[in-house]
Amino acid sequence: MLIGGIEAGGTKFVCAVGDESGNILDKITFPTEEPDKTLDAAKQFFNKHDIQALGVGSFGPVDLNKKSKTFGSILNTPKLKWKQFHLLDQLKQDYNVPITLDTDVNAAALGEYKYGAAKNVASVLYITVGTGIGAGFVKDGQTYIGKSHPEMGHIFIQQRKDDNFEGNCPYHGTCLEGLASGPAIEKRFGKKGDLLGADHIAWEITADYLAQAIINYLLILSPEKVIIGGGVMKQKQLYPLIRRKVLEFSNAYMELENLDEMIVTPKLNDEQGIKGAIALALLG
């Protein structure tokens, strides 16, 4: 059976066709432009394949409350042409197949759960740290959605005494995303992260805030595995810093054994989102 997947990112769309084992058989990537142009490009791709189901991991915020009048719509996004766009309704018009919609980070978490770094555990938290910060949670093969999807990138954390940065989040200032995202790093230090040295104080500060967040997630969700991806995490020196700080902040309250195996990098080489979208379709 051929399965379609869409990783609908704020910057780019990835469309793919795969099988039930997660193998990608054909794939295309193109920029995210206005909805009509973007979804038409997707339709041209899928018209070449006889897909039986479609899974979509979308940028957000997206309304995933099935009782809501706007279920399946993109909500208060800074991408103005997508704001209040009825994504699921349009996809249903374009494809006469079952469609499963979720967040991009939930899709990535599901991809790593089924095919990647978390395939041997029952629960996983996937965090992406890039232009924004988001997280998805999977337990026993199901993504977590409450009244709507969690916004774990916007939790409030304690700002370091030596950090007087005003934050970069337009809604909350110094929430996690406002302090530790790629744009926050650039705004605070005047350079993109990849132009800062590996021993720059930026990484100590960023690791501090991400470790605080992970402690909160561990206390609330208790995942067996924490996977951290995204552009900022290309700075590999962050992983040992984060692990050390998680251990420090826990202060022996939680049993944290072998953090090298618990807090890890993704294994799917930037395909966790699209493979997860295909896996979403299999959930039905």
C-alpha cells in the first residue's frame, strides 16, 4: 500500500510517498509560499502516485480539537496568508483518501518512535530547537493531543542572573523560545549561532535553558527517551552541556541513569518529520 506524507513546515514543504515499513519511495521539497500555490505543488506530486492514505505534520498553531468549528485550520501564525486557513478542508477536497493531521513535532516524534532513536521504548519526547522551539510526545504509539496540541516551546523558565536579555518571543518575551531559539541567540549575541565558536558563552546559556525545560518535561511526562533536533542542535557541544545541567538541576530527585542514552540526537537524518507524517496516516 502506498502512503502519502506531508511535512508542512513554515519554510518548506516536504511531500513523500512511502510504504508501511517507513521506506521513502519518492520525495520532493519546495518552499512554503501562499496556500494555493503550495498545495497545488503538492497535488501535482501526489497525482503521480496512487496513495491510499495521507498523513500531515503541520506547522502551527493548528486547531486539532475535533469538536471545534475550526478543526484542521492554521490559527494565529505569523505567516499571514496561512492565518485561519482551513488546511484539512482543502486537503480533503484535493485527495479522496483518509487524512490524518497532527503537528510537525508530533510527526517527528512518531517518526523517531517507529523508525529511529526511540523504536525500542514506549514513550518519547521530541524537541526541535531552531527558528522556534516545539516538542511532541508519543506514548505507546499514539501522539499526544489535549484540547489542542501542547505548546512546549512557550513554557516559562528561570532566567539566569547573568543574562539580562529581554527575550525574542513577541507574545511572552522570555519564555523558552524567547531565550533559546536560533533567532534569540542571534539577537542576543549579534551573530547567527553557526558563526559563534564552540566554546562561546551562548552554548552554556542555551544549554541551561533547554535543561530547565527538559527537567519540567521529565517531571510532567516522564518519557523514557528525549530526542533533541533542529538547527541549533547542529552544535553538538550542546548535548553534553544539557546532560550535565539536567543532572545538576535534578539534584538526585529523579533516577536519571545513563543520560548519554536517554537524551540523544535524532537518528533519521532530518527525515523524522516526513517519515512521521507517513506513520500518522497508518494511525488512521
